[in-house]
Amino acid sequence: MSAVGAVFSCSCLRSGVWLLKPGMQKMSSFSLHTAARCAARDYYEVLVLGGGTGGIAMSARMKRRVGAENVAVVEPSKTHYYQPLWTLVGAGAKHLAASARPMGSVIPSGVTWIKSQVVALDPDNSSVWLENDTRVFYKYLIIALGISLHYEKIKGLPEGFNHPKIGSNYSAQTVEKTWRALQDFKEGNAIFTFPNTPVKCAGAPQKIMYLSDAYMRKTGKRSKANFMFNTSLGVIFAVKKYADALLEIIKDRNLDVNYKCNLIEVRADKQEAVFENLDKPGSTEVYQYEMLHVTPPMGPPAVLINSPVSDANGWVDVDKETLQHKTYPNVFGIGDCTNLPTSKTAAAVAAQSGVLDKTISLIMNKKFPVKKYDGYTSCPLVTGYNKVILAEFDYNAQPLETFPIDQSKERRTMYHMKADMMPLLYWNALLKGYWGGPAPVRKLMHLSLK
């Protein structure tokens, strides 16, 4: 790859021959998070797109590989959220503020923070285009752009959130509305939806149902509520072991499930939700609601649609074992923006980060990647204010459990791990590049059992 950059008399840049590019004055408008006092640059050894879980974890790992001055993160947002906490925020068990940190506080010290948005990827020339017609080149690119929410694909949203009785745990702007709708519930239908698209944390749409049920039982409102989980899927959960356990809970708590039922319109002024029957095209049904929790349709970020790095559906096209791009050997993907055939969760990102770190290290040393990602992902299925079923599984939808116990059972210990331990692990280990998933713990646990 040709080294294209700019000449700067700055000691924090590695020595080398650089080509002066016109238009570099535009770079001065960027805000940069870096310990070194360098002018903005248009070349980095490792460029990370996205300041979410995968992007921050990998920037920390790459800092240790190549040095902070050679790593940059492109991220326009000012705030980083620990989104798995939002299930509990929507149920009143945690505060939204506990899930938020300033972006600058989670980007590794010394790593450059480019506060801009990616508008195009040009992997044939090892570069990306940012806002203001600015180009940045790289030696290695890590794409960690996450997944986009599309409330607007449901007629009547997002403007419907201006009305009461409706919320969504998938957005910082709407998660607290879920808690208000739950508190304000009087009598009628409590409806929870699952869209006809890929989603992140596929267990979250039903977690809030179980928590809402528990809240109404505690406050004496349950007898006045009719619970419905309207899902576009044909099953309650993809892994049979956990699906069987959830179906028992659903039966015991008198919760209704409507399969192949997809939300297409919200008439918030009338408290009506319109669903289509996916098995009967053109057939719709209108439900009155007293509380509505919306899981929005989701998809790849707009910049990835029709991009050279993406597959036909717009997801970054990576090898499912090494996370290296299938066409461009210096491009890698991690997390929700990829086409990895596993659930899109923070736990999956943790496991992927350890594998990707090894993959990139070997490629930097001109070796073939050998570490393989097995599709590990986890979903702590919150079934009450002190109960969790800890689902862990692999690419084949087979349980891949950490503890030598039956994790399909509701446990208080797993709830505290979800609510109290995992946030600490996230902020202090995963984002700092020290947590690559529970595989070592799993081996130790099962070895001790033997």
C-alpha cells in the first residue's frame, strides 16, 4: 500500500516520506482527542470507524500494538452509552445517567479522536471520506459502525413518541418514556413488539415485557393488564434450550405471544397499533394499547449500503472466523455492522475483540490469522427484578455456557451479574481492551468440575 499523507514537523509522527496533499487546511476544523500536540493528519496506521463498544475496545488494543499516536477513531457523538443497561432503565431499576460517559473519557489517552462522520469508504485506495470533503488514509481499517435504528419505517413514528403511553428501550431519547408508560398504566393492553429485521440484543424486546409484568404484579395492576408480545419471528428465542424455559415463564405468567405479527403503524393520538400478518400478505389488525413498547426496524448504517466493503444487504463482509474482510486484507469488521451470523450483542463484541486483536497482530507480522471466532454471544434474559436466565451460545445456536450449572433456570445471582457486575466489566475491562469474553473462565470452570 502506498503511504500517502502530509509533511508535518511533529515529533509524534513516525519518520518517513510523505506526499503533501492539497486541501489539508480543512483538517484543522476537527476536534482531536490526543495527548500529543500534533496537527490533524490525513494518515494513520490504524483507523477505527465508530466509537461504540467495538470501536473503543479495538482502539485500546491497537494503541498497545502500534502506539497511541498511530491510531485514530472517527466518531461524531459526544456521549458513549452502555446500552445493555437500558432494559433496566426502561423498567425503573436504573437511571439513564448511569449508562452514559463523555466520549472523550472512553477514547484511550493519546489516541486521536476525529469528531466527524464517515460519508464514504474507498478501500481500493485505503482511504475514507469524512464530512467537509476530507479524506483520511490508513494502513489498517477497523469498521465498527454499529447498527442504525429506523423508527421512521413505522408509520406514525418517531413523532408518536410525543404522546404518552409509548416508549422504546432502544434509544436514549425514548427509554425513559417506557418507564413513564409503565408507571402510568391503568387498564388495557400492554403490547411489546419485535420487528421484521435484524436487531441488536434480540432478547431485549421481551425482557421489558417480563419486567413490566413483575412491576404490575408488585403494584397491584396485573389483573387489569393484558400482555401481548407481537413478534415478526416464528419462535420466542433462537436457541431451543432457552426458548423452552421462556415458554414456561410465558405460560405461568399468562402472557400472550402472537408470532409473525409485525408493527407497521402507530396511531399515538388514538393509542392504536397496526400490525401486519407476515403469513398473510395484506392482512392487518388494529390493537388498542394502554402501553406500547416499540422495538424499531434496524439496518446497516447508510454509509455501508452499496459500499465496496459490504455484502448485498449492506453489512460489512467479513470472514466469520477471523473477522478479516473477504476482499480487502487490510480491512476488518467488528460488531453489529458486520454480517457475522450470530446475535448482535455487547458480549459478542467482547469475544470478537479478542479474536480480531490476534488476527490483526498476525497480519501486521505478515502471518496468517489462526485464532477463530466461534460465534459466541450472550443474552442475559431478564425475567424479573431479581431474575435472569443467562443464555450463551455459538454460531450453531448451541449453548456455550460459562458456568457448570443449568443456565436456563432463572437465578438471582445472574441478575446481579447483569445489573451490577457487567457494567463494571464493561467500563473497566472491555472498553480498555482487556476483556475478550468469558472463554478462559469457561475453561477453568468446566475443568474444575471435571
